[in-house]
Amino acid sequence: MSRTRSRVLRVDLSTGESARERVPLGWRRDFLGGKGLGARFLYEEVPPGTDPTGPANCLGFFVGPLAGFLPGETRYAAVTKSPLTGGFLDSYAGGAFADRLAGSLDDCLGLLVTGAADQPVRIEVEGGHARVEPSDAWGDDAAETAERFPDAAVACVGPAGESEAAYATIASDGGAHHAGRGGAGAVMGAKGLKAVVARDPPTAVPDDLAALRERDAAAYGRDATGEWQAAGATVETVDYANEVGILAAEGWTETGFDDADDIGVEAALARATGREGVAAGRDGDGPGDAEDADPAVPGGFRIDTPDGEVVPRGAAPITLGAGLGIGDFDRVVALCGCCDRLGLDVIGAGNAVAWAIRAGQAGVVDCPVSFGDAEGAERLLEAIASRAAPPDLDADPELPDALADGIDAAVARFGGEALVPTVKSMALPGFDPRAAIGVALAYATSDRGACHRRARPQDSEPLAGPDRSPVEQVRDVVGEQNARSVLWSLVVDDFVGEAVWTDLGAEWLAAVDHPAVADLESDDPVSALATTGERIWTLTRLFNAREGFDRGDDALPEPLRSAASDGTPGVDADAFDRLLDRYYAARGWGDRGLPTPETLDRLGLADVVDGATPVDERAIDPATAADSDD
């Protein structure tokens, strides 16, 4: 097993051919892997205007240069052009598939899939090579597909991906993990690719790196974030969001949910049969079972249900619980399990159902589901995944098909605009930004659409209240977006990397003689890696700009400009516009929200950008942006 990853596997499903190719050294140095390398391939190979579900789109399964060595959960990045937003998409998942994909790729940084198959196929990855095989699993859900391969790990699409629902996931480990947001599963389904099967065991960790891994895992266990994850993991976010006044409920008509305690961490602790194992099987001898896991980095809660085990994350009780007015933990878990098997993003799906309920209440569509109706919500989710309403679901027959394309598509067909908010056509997670304008800035400027992970001011700003200045708000969002661009290019476990990597992974990269550190003339690799994060973030902006995105897309929808039910005022449009100017100035972008030639030159992107990509001539003057606050 190589400790240096320098190639990619390329598979053309139109021909069935596969090949190994070397990644240019400059690409590895400047973009690392994961998000960054995926963005570089996408910008290079996907022309503007490409149909996301057409054969010309690329779908990458990328790991990072340290994959399999790091503490915490091994993860991979699914990178493609989103069928939901029409822009750049990176989505992440961990678990056994990610662990075994890292081992199966050997010296490769990723699997790049192009073209489309005439009949359903799967890709088998083993020993640093890939082969295309016919698949007879079309029609199976995520759990059924995984059961076909007891000796391997599987990432697949469920019925939602087969029908190209715009927020279909790539489900792995039987639906326990998902590359969720933005519809990578629809791209996979459109290519006729049912599954990717990783055959090899996880990567064996060399002794010198094992020492680093053990040190960082122990440090994480002592860190406040590690203690938080060990106690309640992301399920605890529903309790936190409700306590600080940012939990959106019942289709964004309420802020706060009376039954939050019944669907939060205490309910999960009471129902759980155990915790997921992560960092497992790293001796290279097994598939990564829970008993081999690193106890310092526990995973999610395992909940047994009549339909099988479900591992709900924080998004489930927030979006499928509070968001749909359902205060019964078991019913929320059942809805989560339904989405897991169908391969639907729980945030996109929950918000789509919430929009349908509100549109039904407003007389915009015929929808028999109401808030609190878990059974009706599950039937509508199943209809969305198949794009067809069953005869006994008394709904508008066009509703499931419209909802499968996302809220904005349903609005375009039926009306009802000011109901459930989206940014760049992606539904918001359940953290209401009306109580924290920095959260609004993070949502609006996210490169993949409304996302609570690109930057996380919701963790600190609600507690700081009005004392958070515009300077601090912009600094936090820009800094976190850049830092996470590095971490997601190394594809480190989110929480572990954020908690213990004050050097953005420089020590680890030096340990494997990576060119991002070894070839840098700078004696400040941390600053250089921060610039790498800025470069990657700017490249995704260039991709989106080439697709027609600009300042007008960094906007907040009407529901967030109105007061919340508890009296929290809406986001003031003028104040937000001034904050956006500050953000662009901090990034060296112009007033259209586009990078400038000077910024591209500073980041080493001047020779990357093509003539089809618009840029701004000059950046907003930071002093002018600051004056606008007066």
C-alpha cells in the first residue's frame, strides 16, 4: 500500500473503459485532494451549461493525501455539478465505505466517472484499479444493495437516485452514511451507475503515522468538541438550537419547538443500542468493525427499528422533527430511516414536505399532509423518491414529481414563493439566521447553496448577541470557509480536524513529504495552507461564476427578511447588503461578487481561469465597505 497518492482512476461509462492517470504535481500541491482536486477537475472538464444529469458531467469520488491514516472517521468527497443548484457541489460521507475506498484506491486520490451506461452497472475498485460490471440491483433500496456485497463496502443510489431526484444522496454502508446535499445521487443514477464497490481492506497505517494518529485522537478526546461528541454527537444540536433561539419549526413558521426535548439527545440516549465505530480496522486486516474502533472518537447513535437499524444525525430531529412539527423521537427515526433507504437528503426532503404542507394550507396545491402527521410525511417521501403519487395519496398528481426537483422547481410550477427559504435553490438547514446575521452571511455566500458547514457562526454568534461586530462576522465566515476548504481537501474528520489541527494539517503533510509543504519556499506552512484554502474557495466561485452566478445569488429569500414568530426581527436588507460588501472586500472581489485579476494572480489562478469565466475589474475597497456601516 502506497503512502503517496499521485494518481486518479478514470472510468468512462459510455465505453466501459478505465484508466489510471497521474495527477499533475502542481494540482496536488495547489489543491491537495478531496474538495480542491475535485474542483480543479470539474473546472477543467465540465464546460459551462453542461446538463448535470447528462453524460458530459463528471462525478468524482475523492479522498485526500492522508486518507486512511488520520484519526477519526475516514471520509470521501463526492464532487460534481449539482442538478439541484446548477453549480459546484461537494458532499461528504464517512464510514466503512470511505475507509475501504481509501484502501482500494491504493496510490490514487480518487475515482473520476464520466459518460453514461446504457444499462445499470456498478464499478468495482480494487488494488488501485477499477472495472465496470453489470448490475441487477436496480430497484433495490440502499440497504438491499449493500446486502448483495457482504465481503465489500458499497456506496449506491436508492430509488431516489434512480429517478434522479435533485437531492438524492449517494448512500453508503446500507444507508448509515450519505453524501447528502445537492443531488450527487441524481448524477450517479443518471449515469446508470447503481453502486461503487470497494473490495480492499482499509489502509494500513505506518508506525510513524500511527503515533501521530494516536496522539491526535487522544488530544481530541480531551478537547471540548471531543467531549461534546462523546456525550451527544450532532443529535445534541436540536437541543442547542432550541435553547439559543435559532431552531426553525413547522416549515419556518415558528422559531423554537415545544417538543424539542422529546426528539433531542436525551431521547437518543434512551433509545440507543450503542454507538457507531469509527477509525476501525486500521491494521488492514478487516473491514472495520465497531469493536475495532477508536474509543476516543465515537460515532453516531445506533437506533433499532422494525425496519432495521437507523443512525440519525442532528439534521433528522431538526428537519424531520421540528421542521415537520413531529415531537415523537421514534417517528422521527422512522422518517430518517425512510430517507436513508430511499437515498434522500433529509434536509432537502424535510423542507420539501414542509413546503408542500404550507402550500396545501395556502390553497396553492392539493396536499393531504399536515404538520405532526408522520405517516403522511412518510408516504409523501416515498412518492417523491418515485416521482409518482400512489392512488390512495389524495394529493395533486404532479406534486411528487415537482417536489423531486426541489422547492424552487415546485414554486415555479405551482407558486407559493414566500413559504420555505432556499439559497441557490438549496433548502436551508434548520438554523434560523434571523437571530444571527453572520449565519445569514454564511448561508448566502456558500459555494454549494445554503449550508451550515461551510462556516458555523451558529455555534458562537447567538451567544455573543449584538456584540458581534461586522468585522468579526466577516472575519469568522471568511476564515472558516478557507480553513474548511483545506480540511475538506485533506478530507479529515470534520470535528477532529477543527479541534486539534491548529496548523491545518501541515505536520501531517510534512510527514508524508507532500508537495504542498515539502515544495513550499515559505517558512510558514500554516499561512501557505490558509492561502491554499482561499485558492480552492475562489476556484469554486469561478466555476459558479462561469455558470452565471453572481451577487444576485448571494441573497436571502423573503421569509428571512420578515420577523420571526417570537418577535425576532427579520434580516435587514440594507444591513445585509453592507455586510456582503465587507465580505467581498475581504476576499478581494468586486461589487458583483466576482474575483479580480489581481486576486487571481495572487492565488496562482491567473493561468487557470478561462475566457468563459467573468471576473470583476477591481475589488471593493475595504475602507469604502467599512464606511458603508456608518
